[in-house]
Amino acid sequence: MTLRPPRSRIGDAVRISGTVLIAVHLFLSAWLVIQFEGQYTEGQPAPTNVKALVAIDKEQTLIDVEMENATSFLLYMLFRDYEEPTNSSQQEAQDNADDETSSSTKEENAEPVEWLKIGRNATLFSLLFMCIAEGLVLAGIPFRATVRAFGLTFAAACFLILMPASYVLDLAGDDDGEEAEGDETIADETFVAQTEQGSMAHEETSIERTFLPTGVRFEMMFNGYDLGLVEPENYSTVRNQPPAANDTDAQSFVQFESVLDLKYGKNLPSLFFIPLLWYFFPAKPRAPEQVSSEQE
């Protein structure tokens, strides 16, 4: 005796209605939740903590940022003062002038890839295709079981793989291949002090991935000597060699450690109720003559 009931019109209506309701439920919910927590562990801004919560749905990215023990960070940003040396600025201006003609056309034509938008559009299409596939099953098209299984697999892949990957790519940015690895850019983004270009000396970045039951965790670290806390006449010295432990310029060392958790939306498990609808409310079996004709 099997628990699976026979096919009926009511079962077809329940199966299709349930699939559409689950798709709408996922459409209206948050698809990806990012929890970020970072702390300055060394340097003048320590022990400032930064916490952020990001929720991504079909069209918006909602961000909530909170900073704890922020007094040291505010004093750090108040007292730091970075001034690019005149000679260095002139050299950079000359180098930029030499490449201006060749790079201006590329910069005008190049547009950043909106990875998160691509992920959203693909996920929306997967939900729509999943509902259409269920309707095709009711219409009795050939290979309807394969089309339906592909629709569910495609939707699950969009939520489980494509959306987290598109957020990571969007966070990493598009530097036209200048970065050897996008992970370094992600770690730089978590360094809250948006310092000037070239103001950090002897930078070190590390990132480690850990898979969670509900997503992926990135453990990141960024440190370096902030030249904004160094006298301008000592810039070249600090750039050439890290200061000794007892040196005054050693106090410019800053380290920021953070954890970034990419978690799936809490309503995502409802997607896996669809196979139960397939089992308890089966579709119309294929006619024997259709099976025999295909075999011939």
C-alpha cells in the first residue's frame, strides 16, 4: 500500500497553486542576509567595533550600520592628516599624462558590471520558469518531468550559488583585472577608514572561507602603517622599511579584523516543499501509446 494518492484534478490544482504560492512567497522575502562584524584590534582606532546588517531582496539592498566604542575611531580620523609629497604628486601627474591618451577611450567605454543586478534578474526568471514548467506538466508536453526538475534545480542554484556569488563579485568591484584576486578587494572594503590612495604602507591582507549550514563565512584581516599618522618628512622612510618597535612612527600601525557571513533568506527552505507536492499530488501519467511510440 502506497501513501501516494492517484492523480486527480483537485490534486493538479493544489500542486500548481502550491508552486505559485511558494514562488510568490520567495519573491516577496529577503533572498540574502549579510551579517558583518569588525573590530580594530591594534592602533589608535582600537577597540572600535563595527556591525552591519545587509538584507537583499528582489530590488533593494537594505543596510543598517552600528558602531560601538567609536570615540577612539573619531579621534583617529580627526588627528590623521595625509599629504602626498609634491615630488610624488608631480611624478604621478606625469605618468598619468603619458597614459591619458591611451586610457581615456577605455575609461569612457568601460562600465562596471552590475553583478548583483544580474543575479537578481536570473533569480526572478528562475521563479517564473518554475511556475511555467508546472503549467507545462499539466499540458502534458513530452519530457515534462525533466523540464520541471530543471526548473526547480535552476531556482535552487540561483538562491544557493548565484546570489551569494553575485554579491561577492559586486563587493569586490571591477578593476579591469588589476587585482590579482578579488578577495583582497573584499578585505579592503571592510577596512572602515576610507584612506587616500597610497596612504597605507606595508599593507597585509588575508581572507579565509568557511562554509556554514546556511551560507558562507569570510574571516578577513587588514593591517598596515597609516601615513596619515606619520610626519610628511618620514613618508619615504616608512615606505621603505617598517618602523622599529620602539620607533615613534610604529604607532601608525593599524589592524582591522572582521567576519562577513553570507546567509540565505529564512524563507528559502520553502522551495524544497515543491518535491513533496509532486509526490502527494502526482501529475497525469503518460499514455502507454506515447511511451511505445517514443521507444520505437
